[in-house]
Amino acid sequence: MKDKNKIIMFIIVIALLFIGLFFFAKPGQNGSSAIKASNIPDSSQELANSHTAGIGNVLTVPETFYDFGTISMKNGNVSKIFTISNPTEKDINLEKLTTSCMCTTAYFVQPDGSKKGPFSMPGMGIVPKLNKTIKAGEVASVEVIYDPNAHGPAGVGMIERSVFLEDENGTVVEFKFRANVTP
């Protein structure tokens, strides 16, 4: 009988802990503030229609979303070049260039046309640091390459992927793309 009472007490204590966590750990309460996402686009179309994005409102990025439409695995890789410019009077140091999936690689294209990369997904091998500077007034770009065959026959259908460009202050610009992959 004592073991049965211990089990019942244990269950009651666990239940009270869960109830306490439910009431006291709600986001936006107990002095914490909720982040309002009023400036974040509600859809990919709004994102595609946005004219500029920026790293800390410093770099100008005229396009952060691209739709490849329908692409075929048999036709191989597709690519898109996103332009970035530094309209300020100071140099901007870029630390990282990473992707959201191993099916995507990215290259940093310097103002002279030379490329650094490939850059890929963190945690899947060594991803080198970008460590490049865009000088005041310069224009560079990020070339994104998507391999529709990377996921094999199961990789058909609608996909969405991202590439992340991070400056020395940790501020990130996200370039997004999507495609409808067919065999």
C-alpha cells in the first residue's frame, strides 16, 4: 500500500509542475516583452516585391527572393545572382556566408569578378569563413546554386531554401529562393 501512495504522490507532484510551467512560462509575460513582427512580409510574394533589405541598414540589397518556377532534375543545377552594394562611406566586413541545405551552395563574387567559395550548410563538413570586405561605394554579389538532384528521386515537389550573409556585427541578410522540382 505504501508503494501505491508513493506513486500517486509522484504523479500529483509531476502534474503540479506541468501546471505551474503552463501558467508561469507563457511568452510575453513576467516582465518579458514579445517581439512584434509587423514589418515582416506575410508571404513570399510580398518578400519578392520588397525593394531593399540591408545589413544594419547599411548594405543595399535590391532583391532577397527568387522563384525559379518549375525546374527539371534532368536539366541539372540552377543558379541566381543576388546583388549587394555598399552605398556608405565606410568599409563593411562580411564574416559568414552559409546555406540552409546541402543541396545549395553559394559563392561570394567580388567587385573584380573573382569568386570565393563554395560555401554550404554549417554542420555538414567544414564551411570556411567569408572574411571579405565590401569597400565604400562597391558592388558585389552572392551567387546561389541549387542542385535539384541532391535529394534523389524523393526531392521532387515544391522546395524553399535560404542563403545567409552575415556581417561582423552578427547582422544577417537572408536570400530565399523556391522551385517546383520535377523528375
